[in-house]
Amino acid sequence: MWPDIQGEIDVQVNEKDLRIETYRAGGAGGQNVQKNDTAVRITHIPSGIVVQCQNERSQKQNRERAMQILKVRLFELERQKQEAQLATLKGGNIDANFGSQIRSYVLHPYQMVKDHRTDYETGNTGAVLDGSLNDFMDAFLRLRVERTQAENV
């Protein structure tokens, strides 16, 4: 089920990329049953998305509704591609649970800042809280160099 979009979605669809088929819609009996090709099926060839509509009374209305649904699906497909690309750039998410922190800060009864990745610690908490993180970065980079050298041996 796709959302009912009110108004137009700005998705450019090239007519050359569409295969539009009409067929007779089924439904309740009556004088005009199976006489008019009112149902519409639109295939977007590059993406393989197929939409069809036979709810409306005329072929024109069904075609307009099918184009709206196609634009919604193409918009959703593009949004998913962008989210996947962003996720690969962003990297994996980590849990922000207790115990997964990078550093711990103890300010009372004694003062200490400890980096749990490198086990580097300092007692100068005021400088760290003011932004002096160079010692922590140096310790982290040294650890990475040591791990890289260990892997290459």
C-alpha cells in the first residue's frame, strides 16, 4: 500500500522509459462491462516498477492515478538509494549503552579522565574539559599504528 499523495511530486519521468498498456477492467456487471479498455498498466522500464489502476471510471483518470503512484514509487526508490549511500558514508551505528563510552570522567573525590580504547589516563581534568585532547589523540594513533604493524607481521 502506497501513501495517497496530495498534489504533485516533482519526479521527472521520461515518456520513452514507459510502456503503457490498456485492458478491460473487471468489476460489477452492467451495460458497459468488458466493452471499454479503461484499466491502465504502466511499466517503468529502467527500474522495472509496474503500476496499474482500474479503480476510476475512465482511462484518462486511471492513467493519471497510475502516474501518481509511479511517481511515488520512484520517489521512494530514490530516497532509499540516498539513505543507503548515506549509511555507507556514515558507517555503522554503535549502541550508546552503559559501558560503550570512549572516555570516562571522574571529578570527585579524585580527578581523572581515562580513554577506554587506549587505557591512557590523565589527572588534569580541567585541561581536558577545556578541549585539550591532543594526548588522547596521540595515544589512539599510536595504538592504531601498533595494530597495523602487528597485522602486517
